[in-house]
Amino acid sequence: MSILVNEKKQTKEPYLRVEPSSINEENQLLKNSVSYLKAELNKFKELPLLVCEIRRVFKGKAVIRIPNGSYFYVNVSGNLDLSIGDSVLVEQRSLTIVQKLDKLGNFDIEDFIIVERPNTSWQSLGGLNKQIQELKEVIELPLLKPELFEKIGIDPPNGVLLYGPPGTGKTMLAKAVATSTNSTFIEIVASELVQKFIGEGAKLVKDIFRIAREKAPSIIFIDEIDALAADRLDIGTGGEREVQRTFMQLLTEMDGFKSLDNVKVIAATNRIDIIDEAILRPGRFDRLIEISLPDKESRKNILSIHSKSMSLDNIDFSHVAEQTEGMSGADLKAVCTEAGYFALRENRFQISSDDFIKAVSKVSQTDQEDNSFESMFG
Ligand SMILES: Nc1ncnc2c1ncn2[C@@H]1O[C@H](COP(=O)(O)OP(=O)(O)O)[C@@H](O)[C@H]1O
Ligand SMILES: [Mg+2]
């Protein structure tokens, strides 16, 4: 008994809250405790409910679509007010609809997208001058000065597809446009959308565009769009059909807005080779911007950006840039950090050219290990 009394002081469980000043109270306390634990136990025995979608509604009956894509004609318990497209909870054995789920509320969406107002300036990007110019024309200008386009009578694109190797600044570019236009930045990673939101992907896309309109001006950034828009031959399996449905919803949303709406979509991919051409039609992602690995001049630029706040001992960045052919912006950032570590290990606070050269070979080694790992298992 003393154990229970001790515990009572530490825990906040409701059944332990009463101070037992008499046997009766203590008795009551134990009774509460038993019923609480019984209720907890019952939770473990309960079968999970299926989350399904309403496709047709009849009197007391409905057609539902279960998560694997099959359709069933089932009973509705009680007087639920259902309409097509609602999410409902369905009992597993009888497939009876027992409860209507609130609209995929904000709680779910916010687990899967990142909404922010980024603070990335054009100046924090090294190289990419042509690409920045193009983004300014096709996204920034229409958002800031739509009247210009109306006057001249041309339609700016709804969407832009950035493609090129990883770590070359695609995400940064999208954030920089959002910053310069003071837009809400909504980031989705397509592969996560597909994996984690089975059965709800299409709905989620709809909700994302709704939020974007509410918080306009907005930039919707879809990273790894190849996960959603791969040109696939086999759409036989349930999972693939689901991805297809999500993809179709994306196209529908993009077809639905006028080009001078203040919502723009920027997508990114490392795999332009497998992208379904349907997304490149007019009114969708009708501008393709290639983001390639930086050339020597750009590498020099990126190196100085990332070492701006380091204390440097007369570094010849031209020379470092020459030694880093084939590296991405992300690699060059790693070079700067590694150079800092080489100095740190020798208790120096100034970073020397030698530190940079060592850092280059360290980072290129890591890159090669990554590549051989990929060629073995990728
Ligand atoms: N052109 C660039 N200029 C400056 N930094 C860059 C550049 N490209 C990449 N980086 C660095 O690499 C990181 C990853 O870049 P990111 O934009 O996520 O690449 P991607 O989206 O193309 O994979 C950035 O946070 C930045 O530090
Ligand atoms: Mg990225």
C-alpha cells in the first residue's frame, strides 16, 4: 500500500489524485484504479478501424473505397451525414461505417508539409546567374507586378521545374524566390507524400493548394517530384494506382489556376530522364530550368560565400576552385567546414590554404565512397 501512496505523489493519473484519508477513500481509489486499467486493457483488445473514402451515398448505405483500392457497398450505423469524398472510419469485419472523420484538418497536413517564410537571399547563391535571372522573370516579376503581364498580354508559367544533380542549389533557389516575393513557402517532399499518405495523397494535394491560396502569395515547392511523376509503364498495382491518383490531382490543381493567380509551383528533380511528359504541358510546369554542377568561376564564388565568416589566411580560392572540378555547392560547403576542422585540430584559429587542400581531398574521398556504395547497392 505504501508503494501506491508514494507513487501517488509523483504521477498525475486521475485515479491516484485523491488523498486517502480513510479506508473508504482508499477503497475508492483502488476501484478507480481498477476501472482505469480495465479501460486501458480494452484499448488493446479493440480492433483498429479502417480509414475509407465515401464514393456514393444511399439511404442507410454507402459505397466506400478501402485503402487497397477496392470498393464495397456497406451499412452506415446511426444517422451520419455523409457526402462523396468524406473520410470515414469503418469497422473491419462488417465494414460498417461507424464514424465520420473530420476533413483532413490542419493537424494532418502540417505533419507532412513545411510552411515557412524563408530568409534566403539571392546573394547567398554562388554562380547560377542565368538561372536566377530566369526565375526572376518567370516567377518573381509576375508575383510582384502582375499588371505588366496583363498589359502586354502574355501568360507567365504556373510552374517551373528545376532539374540537375543533388546539392546544386535547387531548394535554395526556390526559397530565394519565396523570400524576394515575400511569399509563403510550402515545401512537400513527393516521395514522403507517396509513402506516408497512402490513400490520402490526392486529398492532401487538394488541401495544400487550398492552404496556398489562403496564404497567398505562395510558392509550393515539390521536391523529388519524380516520385510522383515518373513515366511508368506498369500501373497495375494498388500502390502505383494511388501514386497515379495523387499525380492526377496535382495536374488538375495546376490546370485549375489562372497564370496570374498568386500561387506558383516550383518542382525539383535529379531524375529528369524519368519524368512523365504530361507535367510539361502548357499551364503546368512549362518552364524547365537546368541546374548544373558549378563551373570554376561559380565554385570560387560558392567557396567565398561559405567561408565568409571564417578567419582566413590569404587563401587562393582560384586554386581551390581548380581542384574541385565536379563538386556540387553542397560539397563545396563541406570543404569549407572541413578546412575549419583541420585548423581546429591543430589549435589554430586561422585557416590556411593547406587546410583547404586537405579538406578537398577528404571531401572528394567521401564522395567517391558514396558513389561506390551506390554502384554496389543503388
Ligand atoms: N549555388 C550554391 N551557392 C551556395 N551554396 C550552395 C549552392 N548550391 C548548394 N549550396 C549549399 O548546399 C546546400 C544544399 O543545397 P540545396 O539547395 O538543398 O541543393 P538541391 O536542392 O539542389 O539538392 C545548401 O544549403 C547550400 O549550403
Ligand atoms: Mg533539395
